Amino acid sequence: MINLIRNVSLLVFFNSASLWVAAQDINTLVLKAKQKIDKVNDYEASGKMKTNVTFLKVPIATVKIYFKKPNKLKVKSEKGISFIPKGAVSINMNNILGNNDYTIIDAGKEMIGNNLVRVARLLPNDDNSDVVLSTIYIDEANNLIRKAKTTTKENGTYELEMTYGRYAAYGLPDKIVFSFNTKDYKLPKGVTFDFDDGSTNNPVDKAKAKKGRAEITFSSYTINKGLPESVFL
């Protein structure tokens, strides 16, 4: 009987220890990905943006993207107009990981393309946070976030997919794809586009077009050179 109790106690101990190690592992992995992103205090980037919203014909735009810690992000087209949904602009990796005020849950492993990723769910500790849940998919071999999905109270759910290359050491992607609910998409004030109504002359029901995409392919970054506050006005 004593041996049985000892064996059960050891089993419980090792199971508890295994769970603790797993929790430590996912927390450490998130921290490593964050440390890479934290190298960037600010940047100015150039790129091309393609917006795909079913009921609109939006031309490919040359854009400038500006970022400054802790959470300032601005996307401007060559004509001075941003076409990315307001909520998507405010949701970036620094916003998701920046304040450390969340509980991390290990959600296992998945494949994204040829990359094996670890999945972490981030639950905000602040009940007043606009973010309800963030899920990030981390390339464990390179400490890079390949994908992020964030659900908010006010601006719906957004997904970001990142492809890396020359600026991977800073956690900055060569390409980023936003996916968003088109019902949350609002045209910039004073801007109009042609409606794409297919083969009929009737306007498309916007409510039926549930998903939109905005792709930005970056050509260059200027990192940590200092950006004036006036850029974000």
C-alpha cells in the first residue's frame, strides 16, 4: 500500500511538472518573439498595397507605412489616403504583445505552409480591453510570428499573415496580408470607387461580401532612425 501511494504521488508530481514545463515553454517562446519585435523603436517602410473587397474596385496603391512605439501606426497611399479598415491599422504585433498584460495558453501545434508553428492564445487580463482574444502562430525555429488572429469588441475579427525575408531579424515582414470583415470596412471620407456588380446592373449587397483582404508587399524599411510626432497627425 505504501508503495502504491508513493507511485501515485510520483505520477501526480511528474504530470504536474510536465504541465509546468509546457507552460514555461510557451511563455518563453512568446517572450522570444516579442524580444525580436522590441528591437524596432520606429520605422518608415515603402511598399505596394492591393485591396480586395468584393463590392469595390480599388486600384493597387504605392504606400508608406510609419510605425513608432508603443502603438502608433499610419499607412498612407501616394495620394495621402489609407484604405485599410480602421481597426486593422490599430492591430499590429506591438499592440498584441506590447503591454504584457495577458495570460498565455498553449494551444498546440499546426502547419502554416511548410512551417511548423506553435499556437498561443493570449487572454487580456484587463476586462476593459477592446481585445477579447488574440491567437498567434509562432515559427519556433526562427522566433517569428507567422500569423495572428485578433477578436475585438468594437472592430470585429482581423487576421494577419506574415511572410519574412530580409528584415526577419527585426521581426518585420516582407509581406503582410490583412483579412477583415467587409461590414467593418468604411471608405475614407470624400473618397469614392467604382462598385463591382458582376454581370448585373444592380448594386451588390455588401452584407453578403463577408471577407476582405489587404496585401502589402514591402520594398524597403528604414529602421530606428527616429520619426517626428507630426508624421502621425
